[in-house]
Amino acid sequence: MKQRPPRYSAARLVSRAARKRVWPRVWREAPLRNSYDVVVIGGGVHGLATAYYLAANHGITNVAVLEKSYLGSGGSGRNTAILRSNYLTPEGVIFYDRSLDLYRTMAIDLNMNVMFSRRGHITLAHSDASLRTMHWRAEVNKLQGVDSSVIGPADIKKLAPVLDTSSHPRYPILGALYHPPGGIIRHDAVVWGYARGADTLGVEMHQKTEVVDIKVTGGDGPGGKGPGGRVTGVRTNRGDISAPVVVNCTAGWASLISDMAGVKLPISTRPLQAAVTEPVKVFLPVVVVSGTLHVYVSQTARGELVFGASVDPYNTYNIRGSLEFTEGTAGHLLELMPGISRMRLLRQWAGLCDMTPDYSPVMGFTPVEGFLCDVGWGTYGFKAGPVSGEQMAEAIATQRTPDLIGPFSLSRFERDALVGEKGAAAVGH
Amino acid sequence: MTRLPAQPGEVIDRSRPVDFTWNGQAMSGFAGDTVASALVAGGVRVVSRSMKYRRPRGYISNDYWDPNGLVQVGDEPNVRSAHRLIEPGMAVEAQNVWPSLERDLRAVTGLASRFLTAGFYYKTFMRPAWLWPTYEKVLATFSPGGRIDPDTPHRYHDKRYAHPDVVVAGGGPTGMAAALAAAGAGARVLLVEHCHRLGGHLLWGDEHDRALAAELAAAVETAGVEVLVDSTVAGRYEDNWTGIVQRSHPVAVERLVKARAKVLIVAPGLIERPYVFDGNDKPGVMLSGAVRRFVNMYAVRPGSAAVLFTANPDGDAAAIDLERAGAEVTVVDARRGEGIVRALGGSKGVEGVVLADGRRLDCDLLVTAAGWTAPTSLLNMSGDRPVYDEAAARFFPSVSIGNVLATGGLAGDGTLDELIEHAMATGRLAAARARAVSHRLQAATARAVPVNGEEPEWPVDERPDLARDPHPALFRSTTHGVVDFSEDVSSKDMVGAAAEGYDSVELLKRYTTATMGPSQGKLETVNTVAVLAEARGQTIAEVGTTVWRPPYAPVTMGALGGRLFEPVRVSSIHPWHEANGAVFMLAGQWIRPDHYGDPAGEALNTRQNVGIMDVTPLGKLDLRGPDVPQLLSHLYTNKWMKLAVGSVRYGIMCGEDGVILDDGVTGRIGDQHYMMTTTSSGAATVWEWAENWLQTEHPDWRVHVTPVTSGYTSINVAGPKSRTLVRRLVGDVDLDPEAFRYMQVRTATVAGIRDCFMWRIGFTGELSFELHVPAGHGLTVWEALLEAGEDLGIRPFGVECQRIMRLEKGHFIVGQDTDGLTKLPAVGMPHLLKLDKPDFAGKPELTWALDDTSTPVLVAIQPTDPSVVPDEASQIVRPGTDEIIGRITSSRMSPTLERSVCLGQVLPEVSRPGSELTVVMIDGRRITARVMEHHAHIDPEGERVRG
């Protein structure tokens, strides 16, 4: 029986400091074993949440999370940490709202302050067409019980005085979809919180452990892989592991990992860029999104503006930033808020996004028995991390697809039953 | 106060005093002073407070990277005060202090610093959950940085494209030498220097150094090298695309210079590394370079009793400079095994130092010369991963990149002569490689003029290797001190974080935020890695370094955004609209009349008499060539091979997913000449779509597509009296209903304007003629129509009226009544889907979609209560539940029918005529409505349009 680590609290912070006691490791390092009940590939929010909920909700603790770099090194640490549930389709709204619920109680559930700032989220409309879409989203949201409404320029100016709501010639701010429960969070803390929570329950996290092959037998494809087969384990740079269940929770390389099992995914991979400015005193208390201008921006508690745009228009695994991105996005931000002209961009970076044809994920079982996917998360994976983990864990534990992720099954591409989130998800941060 | 008598290398102009203010108090300096030198000359020691513990801070590196030197200047935050020159009247303030720099009440956090270790916030403020928003607000008051004024305008910033062969980043001795050699070898060279003048470290060196700097700078001036000072190569991107920020430009606030460097030479020199020990952030603890710049360039003595901890000749030189400036100097020499462990002193700054041997020395200036950091950012951006050299105690580039060459301190050490020799060789190599690159680029480009000569051989790098001077590995003393000054992170924080498992450099960085502040780790990265290595019992090489991402130095949003080129478009009739009471709307890039005060009246008049509308934004593509029918058949879902000259056809385009992309009419004007119209918002998309097929899949099709949207002014003449009106202005076309039928096109002379074309179509549902007039004559024809139609009751109408009328007629709008999932079968026009065609965009998906019974279809809807107009986007639900089964996509009060009319999407199960629907209004009320038999609420048989 592993000893439970001490809980985090202000009182313990003081008492441990007073006694000069060092905090134990946030997650422990264990030797890599050659067999687990479940192997999760990918140590980001999705993989860690899946592992955590397997242990927490279903008592399945003989689980290893394999991460080829360090935990949170992929999209989980590269996104702009915006959370919301004001999607366009009822399926999307219900799904993301469950995620928002889990985020809301996460600090207490995981005993790690993930600093969820429920500051409100506004999506600007610059034309009557986009105003109409905002109304559409608001109406769908309201029917699902989600706090969401369309507000006018005067209210927008109150929420974000830096926005230029004058009768601007090119991109007037005609209104906005206002979503008070939306906000931002400390994305790394979410990763660490899940890792710590999973560790406490007995899950092992293995960093610098890269899966180089997935072992499948009995399948129709070459080497016994592919549809009809069943998974028996993985091969890593640190040795072979046998496992009856292998879950692909990767992003950026999801299609390559699934290829290892002989499962083809309709995914193309594109870079998504983001940048951060130097800090200044807080002036922007809400998250601001403009779909027309392809930009979303928020100011962190540290005072930095964090912003991003839509995915780059080409497929590549290259994650270097481009000058065009910073030029274009800065120009668009200045259209909205000229007052930030003298702020300085401090750092830019890129991450990889696995795009599916309908801007919705691929979740659940695949034609290879024991091989599950939680992939294709495009530009919206971070906000869905908790609910995805919860639902994937349920799928693994119960061997059936939970209703919430039913619409996202891989088989929808055969049935031509695509999900209609493209409009809301494309730049809908 | 501490200003020295004239120094031989000073860069200030004592004949030009400059007055400015510091926190409201009058200060004075000289032209050429930085804010820092003027402040220190005026006796200022404390310039900022640290982020977390609000500890007083003074200058440490006295250059652009100084983490303690960020100040507010007017409305500009985070100004680098050791780089920015003073200007008359400049208002400089300390940032983020409360209530004042001298007494910051938030310094109470310093008392609790033992508990507030890095990342403490992840461990607390969790309960009670309802208090978190309050905690959040308190934490936000600690956010560092200056302030912006939301009302500050985005002033004039500019951009420029430069076309040099070689870009040299760094105007020190090696940068200048490399530039000279490259220029001498025939290359066009752009030399970029971060500081205000060329010279680099020679500027604060001895007389030989200064003489060399002057000599090189003079040579650069006559060599035809373009020089940008106070400018930074901020980023190197794919294919040597470089972004250079030019901060001092005569007109623009800043200018972004973009250059595709055939070869980039990276010569930024070295950055001095702070030493980590207890109290190392006290005001008065400075790096040797900081001291030398103060004394030699600005004639400022930063202290009178100095202790100087040195491990290298630069530290030794600082001792000489200080002594010459009249300071007492005690040297503590690391090379003799001496060391410092703790700085003493209170809030006003350093008062003494404890040495490793236990001695205690008094001082008001503690100088460290503990080694160097190689700013390899631009090399990182080119794909290099620097490798640590233990003997030299710094990182070096590891990869050879063909078109990015490093020289100077990045490449190694040596005498100035040796370094300059290496730089000259680098410049020559760069010029030669630039020629080779240039040849390759020409060869790869389709050109009419053939390239001369064979491709030159790729010039081999035969530069002599520079030596690497051994240097003591000095990172941290035996005590803990500050590692990251911007972020207030101590080595103790880092050791604790590593023990908690944040023990890779990336995790440590994310957890402690070390290296993530405004100085971007320029001063801190190597110490961060060293402390982590020590904590883990590994070597620095094993731990490795973080990835330095662009930009090299922070760049203003203004410089990146530049001038905001966001065009708006108006038609040639726009002045008339403005003069005649039009209320405008924005539609994509177009500004167009929404109405002229009374949209319902405009609609009634158009139904009864005649109305004209400016429909210029309608997308127009001129198609020519023998294979146009092929193209049309491929883009549209219906048949186009047999469209006769003079005929017009309506078509819908779908994407490859079968989803409706656009719609419009195309007419055949001549044998091989067609005119296609698209929706106003779809004009660019359809053009790209057509070109995409022509260029990638069917390059054999002989079709020219020319967008002519703005080339024609388009006017819709609609209403029962429209023929009478058009007849008055058109003499060369037989307008008899039998001669010019519905869905036909004619070229015509309208009001004396030749080369117009017109067609009979009817989006409004009325008899109508759409006139397309060469744009320059649009206003003439518009006014002629108004004049000729006066007795017919002519009135202009706008977009709103058109929307009312098209809705009455049941015409859908792509993107409003359809959405990202609406496939062709959903809009109830089966005659437009011809699956017996060989192939067209979307055919396979549409074939499958025919069997689909689960997705919504478009229907006309009328509310039971004719006076109720449900808002567009109102949802349709299953009665008694919140289950969504459809939505209203368009709704208006119909002035013709005097009742509300709608289009909507509903699930097939409730789409039959007569089905009763429950509509949820935006205010929450639920109303009933009925599905209609036809999309058209008016004239479903289409008698009016055919009239």
C-alpha cells in the first residue's frame, strides 16, 4: 500500500515551511513494468485525465501513462487555456458543459489550485450574419441550461473598456455572445493536478517513454494488425509492455500512433500558433474572441496577453512559429483594441492540431479490439480534457460507449453522420 | 552627483542638457544619456521593485536586457531604461509600485517569503471555493509591468521589404568586420545593431578598442553597407525570412523590416551572466559590463567603494575603469579561489559583502564578472541545439547550417585580431554562399531570361576554428540567491521545485516561471540550468537548455501590426446613396445601403410599381474559353453542357462534402464567353474554388476566369413596371416578353452606355432586369433610371427590402438558411441535382445524402399568430420538451401579406406541409407555427417573374 502524500493547503504550506520540510514529489517515479491492465499513450490532459478517472471512478489502478517527452509537453502546455461551453450543437454544448463542471470543481477534487478564472467569455460579432449565428448559439445554449446571451456594444464596452466600440469602418463591434461561465485556467496545473491525483491512486506516469509500435494480433492487415485484430501491448524505447487495453490519447501524432495498430484515421495535422506579450497591469478582465478576425485573446493573472488565431492553412509536423502569424494577429488585435499598440510580444510558439473533416474528435472503440482512441481534438482539445478522460474511462471500464461520446465515434465517417461544430469550433476559442 | 569629468569614450553631449522627470521629480541629463545613466548620474539607486516580494532593485546589467530597469514612459509600459535615450520633457515613472517606489506596502510579502516559495499558489487558495474570485483579484494586483491607456491610438507604424544578400545581426567588431568582408566580396549587406551606435563592447573598452570601433564604423560607412542601428533582428523564420525591428525611424514610431536573407550572419556577442548568491539582487550589485558602460560611455560612477568579484579579463578591466573613476576597489579573484557568499545591506542597497573566507568588506558597489551566456536565439530559430562546453563554461552552437553563420563570441574566443579574422572569413563565406543561393533561387524560378552559367559549387566552410578560452564554472555560490530577476525566482525555489518532481528544465520553467519574464532568460537561462543540474546531481550538458523561441527581443504589437490595411469597398453609386438618406450596412468588405428609411414601403412599391437596387457587391466572374461548359458542369450540381447563347441558368455549388457552397446564375453571352454571378460574400471563395479545380485537377481545360465584381456596377430593376422603364433607356434590344424571356441575357446599350449586359432573373419574385454596367458609368445609368422612372413611381430599395421580398418569395440565402452541414437535398430542389452527369464536385457525398432521413430540411413556416415575428435563430422544439428539432433561419413581417413569414430548418419528421411546430422565442415564450406547402409565400407559380 502506497503512502498517501500530504494534502496541499495554506496551513500545511506554513507548517512545512516552518519545519523546513520539503514537499514530496508531485508524482512519483516508478520502474517501468512489463505489464499493465491499461496503457495510455500520451501524458497530456486527455491521457492523464483518462488514467485518473479509471482509478478514481472505476478502481482500475494498474495503469501506465506513457509520455515520450515530459508531462504536458504537447498541446496541453501550448494552448491558450480558454474554457467555455457555448457551442453550437446540443451535443457539443452538453459535452463541453460537463467538462466545464469538472473544471469548476477541479481545484478541490484534485487538491491542486488550477486557478480557474471564471471571468466571462465574449465572442464578437462584426456583421449581421455573425450576429445571427451568435443568436443561434445563445438559443441552443439556453435550451441546454447554459448561461449565454447576446449583448450589445454598450455592455461590451463595460466588460472590456479597451475594445474599440466606436463606429469603426471595417470591423464594427455590433454585438457579442456573452458566456459568463467561460474563462481561463492555468493549463500546466491541470496536467500536474491530474498526474498527482492519478499517482495518489496508484497510476504510474512514465516520462521520456516513447511508444514505437503497438502489438496487435489476428487483424486483417499486414502483420496481423488492423480491423478484426486485438491489441496485446506496446513496444517502447524502454522495452515491451503487454496490456489488453491501449488508449491513444496523443495529439499531433495521433494518426501515426493509430497506424501502429493498423487503424486509419481521417486526420490531417496542422500547426496552430499562439503568442504572449510582456505583462502589464490588468486591463482586460474577460476573454475576447473574434471569429471574423480569427483571433482570441485573454490577459492572464500575471498581466500577459495570450492570444492565438486559426490553424495554419497547410499540413506539417513543423512546430516553429512564423512571422506572418505575429504580424497578422497583431494587426487584427489592433483593429479591436488600438490601446495595446505599445505592448510587446514576448514569445511565440506553435503546437500541432489533429484536424478531422467535421472539426469534432474521434473517441471510443476502434475496429481493433482493446485499442481505443481519444484523438482528433483539433484546436479545442484542452477544454474537453476532463470530460474526455471521464468518458473514456467509463468506456474502458464498462466496455460500452457512453452516450455523451456516441456522436464522436470513428464509425461516423463510414455512416456519413458528421457533427456540425465546424462553425463554432473553427476559431471558436 | 556622481557624474564624472569628461571621459575619453563618453557618448554624451555635455553641451545639450536634457530635462525630464522621474516619478514626477525634475531630473537632468545630457543628450546621449540613457534613462538609466541619467538616473544613476542623478543619484538614483532604486528603480523598481521585484515582482513577488517587492524587493527594491537597481540596475544590474545596464543594457537592454536589464530585468530591473523596466519603467513607464508616458503611456508606454515596460520601457528598457538602460537602452532608451532621454528626451526633453520625458515623464519616466517606476512601474507597479504601490503607493510609491520608496514605500511599497505590498513588500509585506517579503516577510512571508519563506512560505511563498515558487508555485505556492498551486497549493492554496482552494477553500472556501467561493473566496477564489477574491484571491484572484488580490493576486492580480501583483502582476508585474507598466500600464497601458486603453485610449492610446495605434500611431503610424510602417513595414518595409529589404532585399539584401546578407543580413548581419550585431554591429560589434565581428559584425562590422563580417559586413565589410561580405560587402567587399560583392554582397549587398544589411547590418543590424541593437544599440544606438555601432561598436558593441569596444564602445566601453580602452582607447585601442575605441579606435578600432571608429575605424571599422568608418569603413562600414564607405563600403556601401546599409546600417540599421537601434534595430533588432527579432526573428529568423523558415528559409531565412528575417524580421527586423527598426525602433528609431524618422517618421514611423517603429518599422518592421522584412528580409529574405540569402545568408544570415549571427554576431550578437556575449551576454554577461549574473552570479547567484544571497543578496545578489540588492541595488548596487552589478555586472562588470554594466559598470564599464556607466563609467566609460556615460561618465557615471555607480559607486565609490567597490568590491569586484572577477573571473575574467573583463572584470579586471572594470576594476581599472573604476579606479580611474576615483572609486576604491577591492578585487576578489575567483581564479585565485576567492569567492563571495552574501551581499549585505538594507532597502537602500548593498552595504557590504561576506567573502568565502569569512571576511566582511564594506562597499556600496558589488561587481561580479562571473562569465558569459551565448545568446544563441537566432541559431535556435534556425534549428540549432546548443551544446554546453564545460571548460569554457558556456553553450556553443552544435549544428552547421548552410545559410546561417555564427561569428564572434558565439563561435569562440581569441584576440580581437583573431576574432576579426574569423568574422572576415565569415563575411566572405556568406557572400560566396549568397551567390550560390541566388543562383539556385533563379534556377528554381520560372523566368523568361535564362540563368547565366553553371551553378557555382557550394562554398565550403574553411574558416579557422576559434579557440575556446577556459573559464571557471561560476553559477551559484554556497548561498541561495535570485536566479530570475524578472520573475523573482530564487535558486532555493528551484531546488525545492526540482525535489517536488519538476525536474526537467521545461517543467521547472513552467512551474517556477523562471526565464519566462520580459528578459526572456537572456540573463537567467544558464543559471537556471546550472541550479537544476546541481539539484539533480547531473551535469549541465545532461540537463540541456530550454528552447529559445522568437522573438530575440520583445517586439511591439504596433510594429508587428504596422499600418492596418483593411479595405472597404463601395460601388460607383455610393455618393448618391450617401446624399439620399441611405442607411448603410457592412456586408463583408462592402458598405452598401441597408434601406432608405422605409424598407417595408420600398418592398410594397417594388411589388406595385418599380424599384431599383444597387447590387454591385454581387460576385461576378468573367469566364472565357472553349471548356467553360466543362467547368460549369463540374462546379454546379445541374447540367450546363447545352446552355444556349443568350440564356441564363441558376445553379448551386457544393463542396466535396456535398454541403452547399454558393449559388447564383451564369449566363452565356457569346460562344465562348460566360458571366457567372456568385453571392456577395462568396465571390472570393468561388473564384478560388474554380481556380483550384482548373489549376490542380484540370489544367487541360481551356478556361480563363477573371473576377470582375468591381468592374461592373450592377443594378436590379424590379417590379411590374420594370419593363416599361428599361424600354425607355434601351434601344438596341427587343424587350418583348417573347423576344427576351425570363432567364435570358442580352448585351445592351443602356442610357447611352455601351457594353452593358442585362438578364432577366428574379430574386425579389418580381419581373426584373439585372443591369451590369461598366463601373465608371454606374452612377449615370442609376440617375437615368431614376429620372426616366419618375412617373412610374420609381424608388430605390436596399438590402433589407430585398431580404423581405426574397423571403416572401421563399428564396433561401446560402449561409443564412443553409449552414455548414446543409447538403443540396435539404433545400428541396431535386431538379438541380443531376447524378447522371459524369462527375462534379460533391457527387459521391450527394449520392449518399439522398438516402439521409435524419438531417434537417428547409421549409417555409408561418406562425399561427400573423402578428408575431419569431427572431431569426429561434429554436424549434418538440412540444413540451427542450429537445431541438429545428430553427427559424429567416423571418420578417411581410408587408405584402401583412403577416409574418419565415424559412426554417426542421427535421424531416415535421417537415410535411401542415405540420405544427413549437417555436421558442428569444424571450422564452413558446408559440405555434405551421409548415407551408411551398417555400414561396407569394406567387408560388412564379407568374410575376415570368411576366
